[in-house]
Amino acid sequence: MTALDTGNQPLTERQLQAHIAQALAVTMPDNLESRSLYRLLCTWFKPVVSGLERIPGEPCLFVGNHSLFALDGLVMTSVMRQGYGRFLRPMGDKLLFTNDIASRALLSRGIVMGHPEVCGALMAHGQDLLVFPGGAHEAVKPSRQRYQLQWKERFGFIKLAARYGYTIMPFGIVGPDEFYSHLIESEDLADSPPGRLLRQLGLITEHTRHDLLPPLALGALGTLLPKPQRCFIGFGEPLSLARYRKRGPGPAQRTKLRDQIASSIEQQLAQLLLVREQRRSEDGLLRRILTL
């Protein structure tokens, strides 16, 4: 079985091991699709990358800020794969793998389920991983909180990196938080007229977590096409957790490490926002119109 069971059905050990085997069998794609996607993203988002010299040669856990519809992950993985030869394996929500067709499509493109055993297996095989600790909660944040981390008390990525002695590579990405304009914020959607319609259609139920609802958003010229905001990606200093491999960090150390990584990402975001303002004049008239 490729897909995972839906609803409240627990994930079986057989399903988990099958998923891990399929994930490990995937190699870095270098085909017409991946090359075409890279050219399209470069044309539309004009990514600018800084701090590449800080990325070590060994496998890393890339950790950054998250945005709506996970398009930041698409930009990040494509740029790093086609531009710099690093095959980042994004960690996705289990719900993305509940359909056979969707599961195969995601796995073939390097995306895997965000499960500790899956992550551990990839680390054991020395692969680059990509994780957004804020997850869906950070992705659907209101527009007033653009480029602000929403990590709560999550330490799972610290524990796994420590267990395998991995290096954490913090990065910030500016642009994706403005791919879409929020007509109705996620926190207001449930009680809005569109939200009431979704209730009538059964798409929002009493079991739906309102803090994970996406905003009602529109892209370029009022369509679902993301606005061509230029993307700026910046890498901070790598943080090796090799010293914790035999003995993991305690609670206080985990908090300190998490705060250090978050601070590095926030510094990158602040610098990238400044650089973007300094380079506004490079945007053509059409790009300015489409990003209104």
C-alpha cells in the first residue's frame, strides 16, 4: 500500500515501513519537468540567494519560515536542486498521503511524510531534509504577522537532529508571504459568510480546527495565480548538533538551541526585507502591477 489510511485510522507499522522504503528509493530528479519548473519559477519569482558559502558539504536539516500553500517549499527545493545540486526532502503532513495517486506524485518529487521514523531513516542515509517547524499553523497566519515565526513549543526537529548528529541550516525566505492577498483572514473565516457556506456544504464541521483554516486569498489580478513577488533566500550560520549524538540535549539546552535557530532565521528575514527594498527599482512595470 502506498497511501496512508484516512480519518482517525492509525498508521500501521507496515504502512510506515512501506513509505520509508519508497522514500529512500527516490533519487534526485533531473528531467524535463524539474528543469521546466525551475525555469518557470526563476522567470516568475526571480529568486536571489545569499549565504550559500555557509552551507556545509555534509547533509543538513534546512529549517526556515513557512508561508501559505507551501509554495515557499516549492521555490526552495527547486532552486536548491537545479541551481546548486542539493536534493532537499520536504516533510509534509500525513493528510497529503491519504490518496494513492497523490502519494506517488509527492514521493516521486522527493516529498515525504513528516513522521519521526521517516525523518530518522532519511538522516541515517545522509540526505538533506527541509522542515518548517511552524507547520500549517504558521502557513495560515494573518497578513499582519508576515515573516513572523509561529513555532509554539515544538522541539521535534531539534531532538531528531541531535539524535543523528545532524547540522541544522537555518534560512529565511522573503516573498512567499505576499504571493496572495488575504480577503478574509483565517481566524475570521469560520464566522464569515463564506465560512457559513462552507459549514452548509459540510466542509467545516464541529471537529474542524479553526486555527488551521486557510485565509480566503487571491493572487495576481484577483486569480489563484501567485503574485510574482521576487523571492529572497538567505542562509544563516550552520549549527552542528554532532556533540549531542551520544547524549541528547536536555530541556533547557533544547530551548536554547531552538531560540538560537529562530533568532538566526529572524535575522535573515530582517536583512532580506531590507535588501528587497533596496532593489525595488529593479522590478519592471508589469511586475509592479501584478504584485499590487
